[in-house]
Amino acid sequence: MGLVYNLGKHDPPAEGEPPDVHAELDSEHTVLAVADALREGGHEVLFIEGDAGVCERLRATRPDIVFNMSEGIRGASREAHVPCILELLGIPYTGSGPLTMAVSLDKPAAKRAFAADGVPTPKSTVCRPGALPDRTGLKFPLFVKPAGEGSSMGIGPNSLVADEAALHRQVEYIHRFYQQPALIEEYIDGREFTIGLLGNGDELAILPIMEINFAPCPSEHGRIYSYQFKTQWDGDEYYQCPAPLAEDQAVLLADVAKRAFRCLDCRDVARVDIRLDQSGMPWVLEVNPLPGLVPGFSDLPREAAAAGMTYAALINAILDYAVARQGVALASPSTHVLTA
């Protein structure tokens, strides 16, 4: 089987680039961990870098199936590039298709889909480069982030704005460093949760819900799940899994997460980020159909561990759901699927 990935870079940001420019790419450690997990499941692994030569490599090797963890290398729809190529070549693969990958990375497009499907998401507007922010219909405090980035890129304490001056400064920052529209949302002041989902259709299973615990982090940082938070505060005290929730709250969050997963037509695996407001209303912040897989660090492996799954079991469950969905014949039997 093929393993398609994009290795992260260790080069410092160039002049004019944001400090987190390489944040969403995977380390060699993570790629090797996924490969080891697949081998533990009985599979032979072919490493394929998801760069500009990926099409030729896939055409030459034609793996039975691809475990896709490619983030892409450029462009607004970069996460859709490898799925598009795999579909063009007729090669089965894990995870969501090109449309889901493109829409989920385009946060305003995803929010429009949520709104059309009745999935609760914060009110928002978009400010494109060259324009000034217009917050008509939105109430402070507001939250400003890049419209098309993952891995909490562009998100930090300054993302939360309480007045017009701060709003203009943060929008200008996004335009200048990320060269893309800024998404401006009403800020949901409440508890934050991330929910991993595995499977498809009636087999869709929820991993233990994880709450982001902001209490131990410095007060000046605020209750913001930033790139800084993820990289500097990774101890277990910052992540409560299973989250301390009443049964009815857990059921509500799981239901909304499933609705968001299905709204964007996700497949095999995804992570849904949700905030509960002060009244207990859940609001979907975003859906990530290509969640991080850093062992013992990323949200999804933490949640799988809370469910009693080893890292190898998680990786092979994703593969097994993809195999079952597409009817791919592999030597190793499907043994890692969960009960919904």
C-alpha cells in the first residue's frame, strides 16, 4: 500500500511569511509512526512524497490502496490535490474526497454548508484582501482567523478582538502575512471540545470527547486553542479526555459532531471542533477531515487512547473503514473497526 505525505520543513520563515508557515506539515517521526502502525497491521508500505511528482510516482507504482495524509504544498485547495490525482488514476484511498477536502479548508464555504444544513455555527463575515472589515450584524467580541488554513495557523491571543481598532489590526495582519481573506466570527465564550469520528454511514463511531482545559495556561493567552497552545502546552493537564460532561451534554455534542461530519460528506475519519456557549448551546467551529496523527500529541490519537485503542489500532481502523467502503481486497483482514 502507498503512504502519501508531505514532510515538514525546518527552515525559518522567510521575510514576510508567518511564524507558523510550516505548521500543518508532518514530521518524519509521524510519517514513520504511521508506516510502523500499518506494518503492524500486516501491510507492506511504499513511501510517496506528496509533492509535484506525486502523480508520476503513483502511476508508476499503482498501490492497491493509499493511506492519505497529504496536506498539499500550495493553493487554496491543496488538501484536495492528492485525492483528485488518486481518483484520476483509479486508486482507492483513505479519507474524504476532493470536494470535502476543499470545502473544509475553505472555512467560509464550510460555514455556508453548515448554515444550509442546519448545523449551528457562529455568525460570521469575510473580509478579502484590499477591503476593510464590515462587521454589520455581528457583535463584539469577535474572533479573526485566516479563511483557509489548518493546524490553528494564524490563531493566537490577538485573534480575539473587542473593538474596531483591534479588529482592523488583526484583519490587516491576516491579509499581510497569510495573503488570503480573513474570517470574522462572533466569539463563543464557553468550553471548547474536539470530537474524533471514525467510520461511515451507520458505522460512524464517536471517540471519547476531549475538552481543551485552558485553566493552567497563562491568563494573558486567554481561552484560545492556538498554535502556541498546541506546541507549548501539551501535557495531559491541558486535555481532559473523556471530558467531564453530563450525559445529555455528551449526547448533544456527539449528535452535532455527526451532523457536521455528514454535512461535509466526510469519510473514514474526521475531527470536529465545537464550543458550548454559556447557555449550553453547541457551535461548530470547524471540521478537519485530515486530522493530525502525531503519536501521543495530536487530538485524535489522544482520544483513541482514551477509548483503549493503541496508535496502531487507530491507524488500521482508518484503513479498514476505507477498505470496507471501497471493497478493496487486502491480505490482512479488517479487525480494527469500532462499534458505533
